[in-house]
Amino acid sequence: MAELSEYSKELSDLFTESENILLICHINPDGDAIGSQLALYHYLKAIGKKPEMLSPNNIQDFLKWMSGADLINIFIKNRKYCRELIAKSDLIVMVDFNQPERLGEARKNVLSSSARRIIIDHHLNPVPFADIVISDPSKCSTTELIYDLLVSVADKPFLTKPVAEAIYTGIITDTGNFEYGSYTGHTLNIVAELLETGIEKDKIISLIYKNFSEQRMRLMGLALNERMTILPNYNTAYIYLTKNDLNAYDHINGDTEGFVNMPLAIKGVIFSVLFVEKDKFIKISFRSKGNFPVNKFASEFFSGGGHLNASGGEYADNMENTINYFVKVLKSNFKRFNFPG
């Protein structure tokens, strides 16, 4: 757990002294990544800095309403300019990830930069590729950690409307609107303060969770009706989607968001998995209820990690072989991972 008081003065000094500050989120950024990035961006703007923002790849459509999201530079769309941003930076702040692979194509440029590098994150097992690593896995989201950091640096809550919206977005997306995740009473106290700023929570929830295309809804129907398998003896359900499935429903980035959570609504299911076919590997999302540690399962068998009830991984094979391997390791290890609640 990070003792934020240890970092507040150093962060404040770095923010004050640095002329070219670059904020970077992880590849395939989610609401917590973009929310963390934008909360810091608006804070730095408020204290007179001119920060820049970078995402390794495209932002999901349901996050583009956020104030400042249109100012995030997309590396794969403008590689030359993004490399220049990295090269001229004297401070790089990386949010919501702690593995250099999550930088995507920007990895080489960031790691070779002479800038001071900071990681602010809430995931387990950080890799030390930064000068300062502020890591607290007890937080439900990196935005919760950003909130506490800003309080520590500014000696009071810093909550303009854009900052409050960004932090709220990060918290609700990383907890599935409080359906899972390691949120605490402290988290809910933060949410109470965010709501006191006048942010429109119903509007934000609608923009994030009720703002999908017709094709996305039809893809969800396919996933549930034809691509879901229940393994009742192992309290498990899994869904798979091939590239052909995605293409048939005009898939765009973010369309499968939340699919992995749906089987957990089935009586008796405590472990849910989503397999999505990519060009050279299968991307896998894991969710669970209770004490089933999907982070350990993902780490041990699928080169992944994350949190107790929400994690991810991948497997470098075709869909059939990946599912067969998953079922094999599940059956062999289910009792070991299924701790009593």
C-alpha cells in the first residue's frame, strides 16, 4: 500500500519544475485509464502547466464525451508527432498500468527517454521501469488513487467538474458500477464528494452503459445464445467470439465491454471467461464472484494478472486449442482455486 505522504512533496516539486509533462495511459484504454489521465491533465492545467496526453491506440467511443478526451494524441494515428512529444518531455506520468508491454508501439520511445518517469497504478506486481512507482492494489481504481494523491499534494480535495467526472468514470467502470471490485467505505466517501460537485451521475452512467449501437446489442445476443457454454460441475461459464463473429456485427473497439460479466448473473456461476480472437492470439477476460482468485488463475495459466475478481490474459493459439487448454486447466485446478466463501 502506498503511503501517499511520502510522495506528495516530490510530486508537487516535479509538477512545478517540469516544463513538458506527458501523461500516458495503457493500450486499449478503459474508463479508469482515461479518467486517471484526464483528472491529472485538468489538475496540471489548473496550476498553470501545459501537459500533453498520449494513448497508444484508439479510445473507446463511450469515453469520448469526457472533457479533454479529444486532446489525447493517439500514437498509432500520428506516430511522428507522438514520438516528438515523448522526446521533448522532461516528465512522463504513466497511469493505470505497471508493465512496459502496455505501452504498445510507444514502449521503445518511452523506455529510451531521458525524462523522469512516474507510474501511478493499482495493479499487482509492478515492473520497475520508472523512477517513481506509486502503487496501491487496495484501491478499487487508479482514479481513486489519483484522488487521494491530489488531496495529498494540494492539501484538500481538488474537484472541478471535469476532474470529478473523470474520477467518477474511473471508479464506476473499474467496479462495474459497484457490482465488483475492491471498493471500500473510503471509495464511497469519495463518490459522495464527487456527487456534491454537481456532476450528473445518471447522465454519466447512461453515456457509459447505455450508449451502444444496435450491432453491439445483436453481437451480445449472439454471444449469449450461440457462443456461451456452461460448465455446471465447475460453476463456470465461458463465451467465445471469433474474428468472423466480430466482423459480421461491424465490431468497433469497446463493443464487447461488459460481456464477460453477464454469465455471473446465472445461478451457480462464480467464474466467467470471455475469449476474443485477435490476429495472433486469443485475448481473455476473467471475472468471478466471492473468493475465486481470477488474478492468480490468469497469472498461472494465461500470462495475465489483475485483481481478485477481475483480470485478463492471453494465449498464443487458435480459439479451439485455447478453449481446450482452458477447460483442461480448469478441471485440474478448480478445487485449488475455489476457496470457500
